[in-house]
Amino acid sequence: MIPHFFPDRQALTAFIGILAAFAGTCFFTGRCSVYLPKDHGRDFAVEGQKSAGKPRGAGIIFVLVFAAAALLFVPLSMELCIYLILVVLEMLTGFFDDTSEKPWGEWKKGILDLFVAVAVAGTYISYNSTAITLGGMTYTLPVPVFLLGAVALVWGSINVTNCSDGVDGLSGTLTLITLSTVYILIRILGEGEDFAFPILLFMACILGYLWYNATPSRLLMGDAGSRAMGVFISLAALKTGSPLLYIPAAFMLIMDGGLGLLKVALIRVFKIHILKNTLTPLHDHVRKKLDWSNTQTVFRFAIIQIVLSAASVYMLLLGK
């Protein structure tokens, strides 16, 4: 909205927008967290009872602040507006689960995630080509193939990010590193630059949330935050034009949250128990089996992701 009225002041508008997104998240989180539902603790999670009584569902605050900041400070397009609606919609499905007396079932959440994933993929295809870059070569995929791949990416990103939420600051920190990586990739590749500024705004909002969530946390993002972050990460990866870069950029999210999904799939579909000695999510395994503290878990997972991201970015630079 504001860039429309001041087209020659976009740099200043962007600067103010990032500060406003961070300050707005901090302000509304501090004022509105008392109205959030309280966490009941999780018996099946390592140290799950320590979260009992804390406000949860704080994702509704930083996602709504992000949406408002994007509407105010980003040059809007119909494509971006649709994405904002879908991110907010995914946040709301998570928030309603957070506020529910009984957690929603896997099928219910899975179908809702699938609906959002199809909507995201369909919107992307409507406004972008189905070409992907891989190993320096560009391939144009048939629409049905690209659609299936994009739906799998969005659905998978939602669920691995959701599963990684369980240690103070972990999923938010890993998401920040992943989005920072994707932002750099967008600048290197020159694709999806219309999505670069929204990435920075989303990161500013996550930082505002982490102000309160750093160990020991005062509140929890809940599914409202983790599911919205998963959608946004997949969108950012799609906009690079090289969606497979999602794998190195979000490797620790995939490992932490994805191992649990793989474990369940192997047991239910193939009756294979090869991960029976591995606790999932992976952050539970390292805390219980390796005796890592919460702070060590966050820092070490973050360090691994930073190293992988730096190596991926440099490899891409050398390959240009």
C-alpha cells in the first residue's frame, strides 16, 4: 500500500517496514499473549510437562503482524495477496487445533494441509513457469508433474516444520537460517526477487517472537506458528526457481521433523521398524539419549544448518 503512494521512497519504506514488523510483533506479543490458550504439556515428549501453563498459539500474533506489514510495505500483486491468504489460513487451522480441548486427528490436519498445498501449488503455476533449474540446466516440467512435486514440497514442509517445534527457540531459529539461505539464493539466482522483501519481513516477525521464546520461553508458537512457517518456507523455495534447493536450505528441519514422519510411514505401510531405537523428533533423541541441554540442541542444530547453508551457497556461486 505505502509503496504505491511513495514509489520513489521504496528503500526507506522497506527499512521502516522491517523495523515495524519486528516492533509490532514484540508489542502485540507482550500485550496479547495473556489471551492465548494455555499449554497442557505433552506426556510423550521429553520434558513436555515443562511447557504446561505457558501461553501457546503465539503464531497467530506474528503471522497476523507479518500479513499486516506485507499489506502495508510490500508492492502488492494478486499472486502475493493469494499467498498471504493461504499462509494466514494455514495459521488459523493450526490455531484452532491449539485452542481445541482435544487435539485434531492426523487425517483432519492432513486433509487441511493438502488443501492448502494444492492451493499454493496451483497459484504458483498460474503466475510462474513450470521450469526448474538443476545442476545449471533448466528443465520445463509438464504441469501435472510440477503440480504433484509442488504439492509434495508444500505438504512436506508444513509437516516437518510442525514436527520440529518442541524445544524453546529451535524451529524459529532453524526457520530463520533457512529463510536467510533462500533469500541469498534468490539474490544469486535472480529469480523470485518479488518475494525477497516478504522473506525479510517474515524473518523480522519470527525474531520478534523469539524475543519471548528464547530459553526459558514465556510462550509457545503452537501449530499456528509452525504450520504457517512451513508454508512460507516452501513458497520461498518455489520462488527461487530451483525448489530442490529446499533440501540443503532446510536440511535440519527435514532431519528433525522428517525422521518421525518416515518412522511412522515405515511402520504403518511396510511394518519396518529400523528406527525403533531412535526417538523422534530428533530433538527428543539428542536430549534424552545424548543428554544435550535445550540450549545445546538449538545451537548445535543451528550450527549444522549454517555450515550446510554456507557450503550450498558457495557451491552455487562457483557453479554460476
